[in-house]
Amino acid sequence: MDPERATQPEALTRAPAEAVPPLLTDFASNVLAVKEGDTFLYSDVAGNLDDRREWGHGLYHQDTRFLSHFQMQLSGRDPV
């Protein structure tokens, strides 16, 4: 172990500013991903887009999200 790092406990416990905190979820089993060229869609298995930031659902083209929320209902109910 590097003696200089051992004297800096903050360096051992602090994440770099660019680090993304881990997301503990069953998201992978509940996501639909469709890709065509530079365009891709992440949605739930019913095709709905939840606009909560932690999910990242949306319609993307070249890394830009163009649609972040979509929910289909027929007569106020989910169609499936």
C-alpha cells in the first residue's frame, strides 16, 4: 500500500466527481431496448417511457434524447 495514500483516508472513501453512483434495481429484466442505426429506444416492457431520471427511458438519436415521457392508455387504462 502506498504510504502517502494511507495518510489520506478521504482519498480511500471519496468517489471521483465523474463517478456515477450504482443503481441497484431489476431494471434489466423490465426494459425493452430497440435499436436501428443511431436511433434507439429504452422503455418498459409495455412500451411506456417513465420520465424519472434514474431509469433513462426515452427515444434517443445520436446520444440526444428526443422523447422522455410516453404512456399509452385506452379509455384511461393500459391496453395490455
